[in-house]
Amino acid sequence: MSSGEPRSQDAAERLLRKLKEIVGDNHVLAAEAHMEKHLVDWRRRYRGAAVGVVFPRSTEEVASVVKVCADAGIGIVPQGGNTGMCGGAIPSPDGHSMVVCPGRMNRVREIDPTNNTMTVEAGCILATIQEVAADNDRLFPLSLGSEGSCQIGGNVATNAGGTAVLRYGPMRDLVLGIEAVLPDGRIWNGLSRLRKDNTGYDLKQLFIGSEGTLGIITAVVLKLYPKPHSQLTALAAILDLDLALALLSRLRSELGDRISNFEIMSRNEFALVLAHNPELVDPLDAASPWYAFIEVTDTIVGDDLAAALEESLAAALESGIATDAVIAANLAQAAAIWRIRHSVTEANIASGFSISHDTSVPVSQVPTFVAQVDAAIAAALPEVSTYYVGHLGDGNIHVVVVFPRDTYATQDHFDDGVRAANAIVDRITVALGGSISAEHGIGQSNVGRLLQFKPPLEIEFMRSIKDLFDPRGIMNPGKLF
Ligand SMILES: Cc1cc2nc3c(=O)[nH]c(=O)nc-3n(C[C@H](O)[C@H](O)[C@H](O)COP(=O)(O)OP(=O)(O)OC[C@H]3O[C@@H](n4cnc5c(N)ncnc54)[C@H](O)[C@@H]3O)c2cc1C
């Protein structure tokens, strides 16, 4: 842990003065009101305090900032777009940390369409990276509901997943090189653009998913892919999750890698989203217990893709795998279908006190997982509502538990309910060989659960790695461990 300096007002002011000399007066915040949005997570679940918030402009500035903070012995909390799910970017309430935001470091340093790589600074917004790739006739496939505000440094630090993992993998599969400032202020230039490099340990992988605990990521080399020129969206109605897996399997056999998204949603979640967004229309005629949101893409222009998808879905309807399906006729219809999928978080928050689990189990175990969780929560917490949405092809299901505001009016009652729901989901997850955090990470929300469920030997190795990089424990204290 950090030593907690500077504890006195004088020491804090000296530190802030030094930081202003590095990044300029306008790029250090210290007034409570100015720091507010950097001290609270977007779901307003965590509130921290800090000596200041600093906005460096270059890797060298980050290195100087880190050295000054390390000398003062205070914690350093990297913060990207502050869209994380687990409070990882929020400092602890003790007020002895500095929040470091790389948002001004937002240059695309290089794009190499022949090598299919792009070198970007950590503060680049994900949507901007997607646009720059598209302008160069390439695809950067990472896609999240938060893509308009999350930063690539945050995406790497959380090993973000999202809707295109099925085809392209999570962030871990999309990075070739990393540049980072280490906790002692040294700069590690690991900006490799190589696809093959078999020279020992793959250090960049340690930083991917490290949640700011090993250093500050300042730049990344990303993999690019051919830009799809045909893209279709479909929505299918399905009776149960075994049939959803059968549909995915059939589509994969018949369309191969052209399946880029396959998301599922339970009827009650679908209905909640429609109720919360009156402008959205149910694209299907009748209600169904489950829905699959499907996207297929191809680099070839023409009608082949539409014909192949129509044929596959028709065969699925014929054989009873799906009960109804619609293919979006144009981009507006496709966007309307995806809006239903992307409006889940807001609808859940509006309907009560909601928590969302981020479980993965082997894909074949998803139907068992959902059936067991549903039965156990209904028995233990009859007044809550449980919704399901997720990335079926990755075995990643978000179990959303909504606690009615009137029944769970006191914090203690709510906390008891959350503990009971977590215990149920965790027990079933572990029994089925799953993970308690598929894509959101650990941050501060899941520290206890990580220690509870990760094998002790793995925790020991993780601690050794943390000690090796950060022996004084100043990088993002209280997160991950
Ligand atoms: C509407 C919505 C939808 C979402 N959908 C998904 C989804 O489908 N899949 C998914 O995986 N996530 C999803 N998320 C969560 C979130 O967007 C991701 O975790 C994202 O990768 C976080 O990026 P950020 O820049 O906001 O990071 P922050 O929230 O700022 O930080 C997250 C963690 O990374 C660390 N960090 C940030 N920048 C750096 C850096 N430069 N160097 C070192 N450490 C750093 C922080 O210390 C913190 O521990 C969603 C969030 C929202 C609001």
C-alpha cells in the first residue's frame, strides 16, 4: 500500500505545484467541485477522494507525473473514460491518491494498412479509433455500448469484450504492442508491430486486464481487419436456450466466420427495454421467451450474404429451432434492432435497484446455468426480478437482478439481498466451471470474490507479479487485490 503522503495541506500543495510545472496550470484540478466527475463512477456506486486530478499530454509527462507522485509516496489511479463497471478508476475515499487521466493523449501515431496495424495513444476514444480505421478501409472490431466515451487505454486495462468477441476475440486478441509508464516512472516501450515474436514471456499480456495496477498504459499497437462491405442484422424468436445454441451452431456451420454477433435476451428484459423506450417497436409479431440478435458481415459486396442468411434462418424456422425471425431491410431497421440490445442498462437502472453479474460458463452450460440461477433466485428472493442478456457465443451471460425500490428501501436490506443473489450466482458459476468476471474485471467491486474463487496458487503468482512491477503498491491501490 502507498504510505499515504502527502497527509498535510503543505505537502499536497507542494505536490500540486510540481505537477503544474510538468503539465501546465490548467491541467491539474484540485478543487472538490472541479474534481467531482472524476471521483464518482457513472453508476454512482463508488465515491472517492483525491489530492488532485492531472491531465498529462505525452508519455514523458506521464513519466514525470508518476515519478513525482512516487517520490511523494501517494497512490496513482489511472482513469480513462470512467465507464468501467467495477469502480476500478475511482480512488479510495482516504484522499491520498492522484487521479491520472490520459484523455489529452489522443493522437493516432501511425496507421499501416499493409501491416494491418494502428498505433494510438491511450486517451483515444474507442469510437474515434473505429472511424479512423474505417476511413482507411479497415475494421477495428472492438464494440461496446460505451464506445463514444471509453478510451483505448481503459479498454486494454480492462481487457474489454463487447459484442464482436465471437468473431474477433476480446481486447487481449487485438493488441500487438504496448507502451507504458511503470510505477517508478520508467517508460517501457513495447510497441511491437509484429504478429510473430517468440522471444520469451509475452509482457504486454500482463498489462492487458491489469486494471491500472502495474503501470499507466500510454500507447498501444492495435490489430486491424478487412472492413466488411456487407452487413446484415436479424432478430430471431426462440423458445429456450438449448434452441438458441442450436441456432448459433447451425448459423456457424452454414455461414462460418461471417457471424460476427450473436446476443441473447430474455423476454422480460426485452419487454422492459420496450416499456422504457416507447419510441422502440417490437420488430416481431408475437412475444417469445428468448430473442437472438444476430449480425453477419462479409467483405464481399453483393447479395450472397443476404441469400445465405435468409436460407439459414428459413431452415431454422422450418425445423422449429426458431419460431419467428426478421432480417432488417435497411440500416435504420438494423440500428433500431441494436438499440433494443444497447438500451438494457438504462432500462434496468430505471426499473429499480439493479445489479448485473458478468458470468462466463462453458458455452454448452449456458442453459443449465440460467435454469439453476432462475430457480434459486426465485426461491430465495421472491420479490426481485431476474433478467438475462448476454453474448451467447462466448458463454458470457449477464444476470441482472432488479430489487424493487419500495421493498428494498433500506441500505441494509438491499445489501443483504445483493449478498444473497451474489452467493447464488457465484455458487452455480463455480459448480459449472465458470468465471465470476467474464469481461468487466475486478476493480473494487469484486476484490473479495476474486480472493474467494481464484485458486490460491494463481493469487500467489498474481501477487508476485504485482510486487515485481510495483513493490511499493502505489499503482491503483485497493484494486484487484
Ligand atoms: C453503456 C455501457 C456498456 C458497456 N458495455 C461493455 C461491454 O459490452 N463489454 C465490456 O467489456 N465492458 C463494457 N462496459 C464497461 C466499460 O466501458 C469498459 O470496461 C471499458 O473498457 C472501460 O474503459 P474506460 O476508458 O472507461 O476505463 P475506466 O473506467 O476509466 O477505467 C477502467 C480501469 O482501467 C484502468 N485504466 C484506465 N485507463 C488506463 C490506462 N491508460 N492505463 C492503465 N490503466 C488504465 C483504470 O484504473 C480502471 O481500473 C460498458 C460500459 C457502459 C457504460
